[in-house]
Amino acid sequence: MEIKKNLTPAPKAKPADESKLGFGHVFTDHMLIMPYDTGKGWHDPEIVPYGNISISPAAMCLHYGQTVFEGMKAYRTADNKIQLFRPEENFKRLNKSNERLVIPELPVDLAMQCLRELLEVDKDWVPTLDGTSLYIRPFIVAVDPFLGVRPGDQYLFMIVLSPSGAYYASGLNPVSIYVEDKYVRAVRGGMGFAKTGGNYAASLHSQDDAHKLNYSQVLWLDGVEQKYIEEVGAMNIFFVIDGEVVTPSLDAGSILGGITRKSTVELCKSWGMKVSERRISIQEVADAYDAGKLQEVFGTGTAAVISPVGHLKWGDKVMEINNNEIGPISQKIYDTLTGIQWGKVEDTFGWTVEL
Ligand SMILES: *Cc1c(COP(=O)(O)O)cnc(C)c1O
């Protein structure tokens, strides 16, 4: 499909200090927008200057949450190439989310073409400072001006780009996590596996409660018995117990299948480690801790890649893991994944894609 380009006559100044980028505040000069209409399919993709869009106040996404999104990054390598990490996995996952929310399929090839052409236009926005990247946010929303509840007939697919700072400015600092035993994020048969706005709306109250107790994120338990571990806010979770790397299995459909999670599992297996995707209860973790067998806990996600957990609070019990320091397995996974992403470590898996 041909992508029309309506480029801005007035490019913005790039951020002067890449050490102060933070996350999600700064946007590039352009964005991609492509409508879908029932009967016509996806049509007329266009790259336009970044700016506000106009939709009806009755647009269905604003009322009933028929939205899906993705999150990925473009990395600048030392020899000044720009590369992506398993981007097709993101668009395959977008289609899983689409299917759950009755949003029409977006062919992966078309999505990749949109992304590549947008990145080509705004590639100078991929920052250069160590650890920085260009965050990529593709999303789809239903925009029919209609107040009835039904799947939409009109959608917008968009991609916006945001240069973002190094997640860890000073080494990998462990995070403190609070086990949520009141609210749940997702249930069996629900939308937990989909990257859709409603899941994040459901998480805000707990996140707010956790912050008030000085914990940075929430660990979710299953929505039925509140016994089994699911995941953290926007990260999957791993435990190293007596040499076994354990992460909750995705079978129940209530956990978001992270690409960093998948890569971590594949990496650990390639190193000959014992890796299990299985049910794991919070009680098992507490018992392992008491027995001195809980060696490491870490989250995985595109933003931080690996986020070591230093404290885990479950009710009155506060577990301090590995003396609140990053463990050797977490460090090795972090070094390897980030090494591959920024082109410092040879990619023997074929995960990176050059722009
Ligand atoms: C995006 C996300 C993750 C991590 O997925 P990655 O593909 O590794 O970035 C984990 N959990 C939730 C709820 C998420 O939204």
C-alpha cells in the first residue's frame, strides 16, 4: 500500500539534553494515521505532522474502551544503525488483542511497512546517549460516533514516537513490590492477555495504594483464588528458586505474554538453565524465602528490560531478596538482552531487525 507523506514545514528542535528525556513526554515531528472502515478495510495510510486529532465526542473508544496498543523501541547502535527488537512479535500480539476486542485484523506486513516508513522520516529522533531509545507506541481505537454498545465499524490505527531516556541512570536499582490481595487485574476468560486500556484502568487504584506505602509497583494474584502469581503492572515476573527459573504460565489467558518474557525464557534455555513456565503461588515464594531458597526475583518488560525486585511485601511479611541487590542471573539476562538490542552483543537468535 502506498503511504502518503505530508511532512511538517517546521520541524521541532530535538531535545538538547538526552539525559533528561524521561519517558513519554516528548514526541517526534510526525505520526502515522490509517483509517479502517467496514467494507473498505484499512486504507489511505498517511504520515502527517505530529499533532492533535479530531474525533467525535461520541467516538466509541471514549465510552466503552475499545482500544488496543503496543509498546516497543528503536535502538541506535554504536555504528549508527537503527534497529528494532522482534517487532513482528509486537504486531502479532496486537492482532491477538484485536481479536479479543473484535477489532479488525491489521496485517503484520502492513503494520511493519507503516512503522518502517515513519521511522525513516523521523530517524534523527532516535537518541544517541547510552541507554536511550525511541519508544514506539502503535495503537488502534474505535471512532464511530455512536453511543450504543457494539464493536465499531470505523477505527484509526496510529503510531506515535517518543524519545526516551535511559531507564537506569545509575545501575540497576532493585524495586520494591507490593502483593495486591484485595483487587484483581484480570480473570480467566477476561482480557488479561490483551494490551487494552481497560486492564490499565483496572490497575490504577492498586498502584495508587502501593505508592502510598512507598512501593513502586503491584504484583497481581490470580482473579479467582488470589493465590497464584500473575504479573506486575507492565512487567512479567520471574523467580529463581533453588536454581530453577520460574515464571507463571500463560495458559489461563489472564497474563500479558511479554516479548521480553519470551526472550528471557529462550535465553535461559539456551544457557542450559532449568526454566519452568508453571503455576506458582505466593505461598510457595514465601516458603522458598523462609527456607533460604529464593535467590532472585525480577520483572521483564520493554521499558526496563530487567527490573530486579529487592523487596516483596505480602500482607505483613516483607521479603528482602538477595540483600536488595541485583543477582547474577538477572544481571546476565540484562547484559545479554540490552547488548543485543543496542548491537553490542552478537545476535545469534535473529531477534534484531535493521531499519
Ligand atoms: C507490555 C506489558 C508487559 C511486557 O511486555 P513486553 O512485550 O515484554 O514489553 C507485561 N505485562 C503487561 C501488563 C504489559 O502491558
